[in-house]
Amino acid sequence: MAELIYSGLTKQFDGAARPALDGIDARIESGEFVALLGPSGCGKTTLLRLTAGFEEPTHGEIRMGATQVAGPGRFVPPEDRGVGIVFQSYALWPHMTVAGNVSYPLEVRGLPRAERARRVDEALALTGLTEFADRAPAQLSGGQRQRVALARCLVAEPRAVLLDEPLANLDLALRASMQDNFTAFHRRTGATMLYVTHDQGEALALATRVAVMEGGRIRQFAAPEVLYSEPVDCFVAGFVGDGAVVSARAAGPLGPGGLEVETMGLRLTARGRAALPTHLCIRPEDVRLTDEGGLRARVRGCTYQGGRFRVALDTGGEDLVAFSRTRLNVGAQVGLRIDRPWAFREPGMPALAVQETAHV
Ligand SMILES: Nc1ncnc2c1ncn2[C@@H]1O[C@H](COP(=O)(O)OP(=O)(O)O)[C@@H](O)[C@H]1O
Ligand SMILES: [Mg+2]
């Protein structure tokens, strides 16, 4: 296994108005399980294809461990990069058995029969497919076929495993069980895994770190809980997790406990690292419904989420989300208090501090 290092990686397709990848700098440690998360068209597949060697970068470089695999004047072809790839269409050979499919990459490489048999048995065991070895792909469920694709990728002992929306074709229940399969697979193999998805639930559940992409750039690359509690910009704050993004400005100095901010005509204490924030990310957990709260809001909607209700609120300008243990009536007026939301500065946006006193 090897780490993957991207430096200034840019991909401009001929005739495209904007680069598909725009200066990607990132480092994925050996054995890490990283998800690339972002809306359709943000460049996830392009980053995977460049990593695999199906495309050449326009600028920048990719290293796998000590080896530069793509960069100025250098391009290592896919077959010499030692990466395994799993697509959402399983791309199995229908006329071969499960074992035949898994064995095929080793036959191509001319490995001796006994070595092949040993490695195929191992890969089938790792993916829980031993009892299906002699079946044809048509006799398998979607989840089982995806496991065959995983076994076939694994048998070649890749340095990294790249997965492009591998569960997109499966129904919801099967996706959940396949997610457990991927986690177990990663635990057993210790493979470096790069997992592309537009499904945030999947990314947050599976990966140890998530790179949130938008417009060919990585906006934030962090552990799921950090993306959720400390988003760096409006895009990440809005794309990951539930809640609201509202504008705010500093009303006091930044201290170890956070800072005073003004928002929605209210002063409150926020968490943060920016001295001059422009926005707050207010998660439902940060909003407490209480008649003593300094803010009034109207209930716009109330939906049961199992164990609690999700309440959409209108403060008369901003929309917030709160959780409630009891059902609230649409149209009802409630009081609320906002408790230590996350304050951040939107890059490229001018920030204002509240003037404490007017100097004449
Ligand atoms: N071969 C190509 N030629 C021209 N444009 C492409 C090509 N492949 C992808 N693109 C464009 O690059 C951008 C990123 O695409 P892609 O990496 O497939 O996004 P994602 O996988 O995140 O949905 C899109 O605007 C897409 O239209
Ligand atoms: Mg894609």
C-alpha cells in the first residue's frame, strides 16, 4: 500500500469552459479510507481517472509513495500503477464463473496455477464469496456482484483501491449492508481506499476523512465530525449535514472560548477561529426551543424522524432547523436560544465588525 499525493493537479478538457480539476493539493495516507464527496460534475470521477492513469493531467503531479506516476514529462500507464478500480457497473464477464472472474487478472499476468488458486481463494474469503465460487454472475444478487468486482480488484494486491459510486445501482437496504462490507474489507486488508460518492451519508459513515469537492476544487478535507462541526465555508456548511447558514459579524474579540457575534438582531457566543467571521453554521443541536429564548420564530414544518421531530423555523428573515421531542403545530410561535454555533469567514468575502461606539 502507498500514500497518494496530489500537487497542483489540474485537468482542463479540450473545449471545456472551466477546468474539471483546478489545482488539487492533497495527501492520502497509506491505509486511509478517504471519500471524495461533492455534487455531480464537481470533478470526483476525473480525479479518480487521473489517479488510475486513464487521463493525463494538464498541470501538476501525482505521486504514489516515492514514485511520481504523473507529472511534467512523466506518465506511468494504468497497468503499471498497481491500482484496483471498482465501478458502479460491475463490469463482470458473464460467461465466466465467480472464481474465473476473480482469477482473470492473474491469468493475464501469467501467474502459475497454484499461486492463482491460492490468491483467488483468499480474495473470495475476504469478500465472503467462497460458497459462490462456481456460480455465474447472472445467478448472483447486485450486492454479491459488487463483491465479485471487489474481489477481482483485490486479487491483484493493488497499492490503492479506487471506487466510483460503487453502490449507486443498489437499493437502500442493500447499500447499508454493502457499506458494512466495505468497512470490514478495509479493516481486513488495510488497503488505501479512495471512494467517490455524492451521498453524504455514505461518505460520513465510511471514510476516516472526507474531501468535499466543488467546482474542481477541494473545499475541505477533514474527518467527518470536523466537517460537520467546523465547516470552512458556506458551501461545506450547507452541503454537509442539516441546519442553517446565516450571516453574522463579530461583536467582540476572538478568545479561547470563542467570540461574541451579532446575528438576526441578537448577540450570542459562537465557537470559531476567525476573528472576523461572516457566517454562522447553526446545526439543529445548537437550537434550543425555550420560551426564555431571545429569538422568536414561526414553525414552518414539523416532520417525525424517529425518536424526535425535525422542526423548520422562520425567524422572519432566516430559516433555522431545530429538533423537538414533541410535535409542534405549523404556524405556532416559539422562542428559541442558539447555543455556541460555529462561526467562520467565507473566503473572499469582506467581513465587518460591529462598531462598539461611534467615534466622532
Ligand atoms: N472527457 C471529458 N471531456 C470533456 N469534459 C469532461 C470530460 N469528463 C468530464 N468532463 C467534465 O468535467 C467536469 C467534472 O466531471 P466529473 O469528474 O465526471 O464529475 P463528477 O464525477 O464529480 O460528477 C464536468 O463538468 C464534466 O462535464
Ligand atoms: Mg462521477
